[in-house]
Amino acid sequence: MENPTPMTYKSQSPVVDPNSGFDLDAGVQSRSGTKSIEHKDDLPSLLTDSSIPSTFNGALEHFTFKSSALTASNEQKNLSSLLPQPLPRCVTRKALEQMISPTLKRNIRDSVSASPSPQTLTTRDLSAHKRQISSTVSITQPSPTKKPKRASSAYAPPSTYAHLPNLLTDSLAPSLLVVFIGVNPGLRTASLGHAYAHPSNLFWKLLHSSGCTPRRCLPSEDHELPHLYSLGHTNIVTRATKDAGQLSKAEMDAGVAVLEEKMRRWKPEAVCLVGKGIWESVWRVWKGRGIKREEFRWGWQDERFAAEEGWSGARIFVATSTSGLAASMRPAEKEAVWRELGEWVVVRRAERAKAAFEGKGSDAEGQVEREVESKALADGSPD
């Protein structure tokens, strides 16, 4: 068999050694002369020759490092010692890359000058070592959906916002289907004089989606609710704050008696407590202790509100808070709670309309309304 003709391996562009100025496409210059590259497989042997200049400046297909610190015998060794110590418990992948790259390269560079018998490392080897180090360190990716917790507000005395206007008033009328009881007006609500006026508040959206109103009303229509849909609103605390966290439990508890007087005057069929905290205050006042976790439930309660002689009191429905700051429940969960109230409102509104159309019970209801109005006028102007 004939010997194959020696093949000269050339790069796409001339490669010149910057130290000697020799054209590496033609051959590689050493102390004894020029070594011809007859085949591509000859390149590795030439690279390890100490007589060859160490800078080929891109002549090779693979980028090389010479190091004796990382030999074949310790390639499987844990390289986490190359990282700064001590390491934090958890580091992000980006931070790990920033620590590994300069540290590993610096370690390799320092070992070149001290190595009499160098070993060649390609970029593929370097990537493998970096992956090995990555596997020995706990890497925690930050959750993309987790939001930072918002610091809770501390108690703010009444003097804090005493200089700001509070234009909000109750919207009540005799024999309403539901009176919605909020915690207290926010600063924007108080300044505008309309209930639940902050754009982030979900009250008007949930009122519509639950079925309590056939359309989505505006905050400016709050005083039209009794006439349009037999609905009303009030609050357990009248003073305005940035959020409910700036109120004290004593203020909340003191508002229960005021609410009972209002409901006895106007006698609605049901009251909706907009927020768990209101029901907790009512429970403390009535029971003399806080409500237990197993005792709490959303929706209709067994108790009646503001019952007195001749009136059994209003039914109680506990709904979720509609504040934009209350994010403990998902929107779908809130809508599910409010939908139960809306379904009841739709049924009762239809029953009232049917009774009025047929003329049954209209005289009795009219008598109750006249008595309530007379009592309200005798006690003074309505809130």
C-alpha cells in the first residue's frame, strides 16, 4: 500500500507568531529550525513542545490553557475550594458565574509559570469544571411570583389626619335589602366624599360581579344605591386613615354599639360586614373574647344583628375585604364569597318586586317604612 501524501494543514487566514514573526501556516519555528505540520493530528504534539512559542493568537481551533494544578489525576476532585470561602448558604446562578470565572482562570494563570510539565486544557474542559463546581454549591433561583411582604401600618392617633377633610356620609334608608358595613374611610374616599373611591378598591366590581347590582356602579353613585337597588353603606369607624392597620381594637369595638343603633333605626333585612376584622370586633363585644379559628367562617352567620323587642334583627353576612391592600385571598376566592350574597339579593329583590306587583304585603311594608321614617325624624336628621 502506498503511503498517503503528506497533507499540509492551513487555517483560513495567515497566522503569524507575534514574537518571531514567523508564518505558522507554512510551519512552526523552533530553536532547531522549522517543524512542518503534515497532518491536523500533529497539532496536539506540537502544542506541548516547550520549544514552540506559547502564543499562536487564534491559530488553533481550540483555546488552550497550560496548567499542572489541574491534572488528569485530580479532574474528578471537588473544585469548590477554588471559590471564596466561606460561601453564603444560597447564591444565585449569576453570582456563582461571577465568582467561578475569574477565580478559576486566575488559579490556572498562576500555575502556568510554576509548572515545568504543563497540561493543555481546552475551553470544553473549563466548562466541564465550572459545571462540576456548580453542582457542589446550593443554587436557589428567586421565585418570579413571590412579592415582597408589605410592612404593616402602626397605629395612628386621630390627630395624624385631623387636618384632612372627611366628606363621607352614610347612605341609608328604611327597610333596605342589605347595608354594607366597612371598616373606615381611606384618605381618598374621605377627601372625595364617596364610598370605596380608591381605584384599587374592588367593592364596586364585586358588587356587580356577585349580582347585587345589575351593572357596575361608580363611587359617585353611592347615595343612589338605596333608591336604585335597595342597598346602603356605612362604617364601623368614621375617622379616615391610610389603611385599617392604623386603627386600634378599642376604636373598632366601640363602633359596634353605634352600628347597632343605626340598624335598629333603619331595620335592613341583612348587614354585610366587609372584612373579617369587623366580625372579629362584633364577636369580641358580644362574646367577651376573640373568635377562634375553627369558629370563623365566611358568608351567612347564625347570629342576628341589633335584634330588639318587636324586631328579630338583621341577618349577618361576613364578606372579604375589598381593599387593594388586602391580598391574602385571590380574586376568584373573593368573588366566590361575594357570589353567595349576590344570589340571595337577586332572589329577595325578585320576591319584593313580585309582592309589590301583586299588591300583597304592600300595605304592611309601607306601614313599617312610615314608622321608621317617623322615628328617624323624631331622633333627628339621618346620618
